[in-house]
Amino acid sequence: MNMDLIIQLVAGLIGGNAAGAVLKNLSLGTLGNSIAGVLGGGVGGQLLAMLTGAGAAGATAAAGGLDIGSIVTSLASGGVGGGVLMAVAGMLKGMMAKT
């Protein structure tokens, strides 16, 4: 497992819980926010890497050349991905509860 992915997963965990704290009506609880955040961080980070061509930066990081740019990109994409997936899951949960 490369360092970028680990950073994305941790950032997703933080992003999911931060989104749950801000969007209390969509919160899934601490465990649910954490799970959605980790999944969203991993998927969101990898998706952004594929779209932006950051795969080469990820390969450099895996080889031991972790630079500040790849760390910041991983933190941002993981955090946003985690927050977005938590919010989407919270909306779906709310919609299912109404039916």
C-alpha cells in the first residue's frame, strides 16, 4: 500500500467526521461517518489521481520520493471525498427513512 493511499484514507476519515459534525442532520454517527469517510477518501483520492494524471506522482511517492505537493493533493482529495460520500450516504439514509 503506497503512502498516498494511506494519507487519503486518513484524510477521508477526518473529512467524513468533520462533515458529520457540520451537517448534523446528515450525520451517520461516529462509526458511520468514519466508514463513509474512509471509503470516500480512498475512492475520491484515487479518482482524482486518475483524472488529473497524478498517477506518476503516486508512483514517485511509492518509490520513496514523497513530496509536499503529493501530500497536499492526497489530503485534499481524501478529505473532500470522505466528506462528500458521508453527505451522500446521509441524504440516502434520510430519504429511505421517509418512505
